[in-house]
Amino acid sequence: MSTTPHDALMICEHCDTVYRRRVLTRGDVAKCARCQAILERHHGLSRNAMLALVLTAMIMFVQANIWPIVTLGLNGQENSATLWGTIIAMWQQDAKVVSVLAAATLFFFPLVKMISIGWLLLFARSGRRAPGFVPMMVTLHYVGPWTMSEVFVLGALVAIVKARVYFDVIAEPGIYAYAVLTLLITVFASVDLRSLWELTSEKPA
């Protein structure tokens, strides 16, 4: 592999070993020779493709929060539940800690992540750094592990299977929207956003 035109350096976050960054091709993974930590992965998505995925994810996010997730039926009566309806019900039933955690990890953190990535990529398309670039990059670093849509989808599917013993359970469009959203968020997680430091100029937009 050849070195990048600007011969940028990279530092292992685990052992502080310094390396000269090299151009990665499809399937390449750069690992630290000292601690074997993954330094960088190659990804084939362009900034325009990433921005399109973010916009798609935001559309699915809105639908997942508007549409019902599941409908429970018992003795001819049916009750549909949305995410926010469930969160409010938990708050009213004195499960405030659980409701706050659910609201943060399933709504606010994913929303902040998508808006931040979309804002950064909107300016990165032209090689510029968006206003608030540094704070947003730091925010994405800390918010990333707390977006738990995939945990919610798996938990909801398990609950649906178990609830069938007692109720007539119908999976509504909201759960499918969350499943698609989970796949898109997984794609985001595989992309190293730190590359935006090198792909954009230091002069802010």
C-alpha cells in the first residue's frame, strides 16, 4: 500500500504508538503492531452515499416513532402501543428511571447522532468543516455506544414471542421501521468518522 499524499500520522488509542497512515483498499484493516488494536478500516461508501443513508435513517426514525410498534388483543379488545406511549406509561407507573433511559437511548441519542452526522457530511461533501465540527465529533464519540436501537428491536421481538402465550399479538409497522433503522445504524457504526478530520480542511465553513 502507498502512503497518502499528505503523509498523515495516526496514533493508536490504546498504546499511543505512532504510525504513518497508508491508503487502504477494499477489505484492508490496519492494526497496531504492538497491541493488535484496530486502527482503521477501509470503507467504500462515499460522503454522498453516507449522507443519503443518514437521510433515509431519519425518515425511518420518524416513521418508527409515529407508527404503532405492536397491537395486543384479548377477548375482542385491542390496544396498540407506540414507543412514546410506552415511555409515558412507564413514567406514570413510577418506572421513571427506565422511562428516562428508554427515551434517551431510543430517541434522543439516535436523533443527536443522525443530525450531527448529517450536518458534518453536508459540508464534508465540498471538503469543508461544518460549524461546530470539533464539538460534534466529540459528541459523536461519546454518544455512539448509547444508541441502543438494536437492543430494543431484539427485546421487542422476544417480548412479542412470549406475549403470544397470553394475547393475540400483531407486529405493527413501527417495529419493522425500527428494524430497518437498526440496520442503517449498524452501517454507520462500521464507518470511521475520524476520517473527516483528514477529508476536510481546517478552515470552517
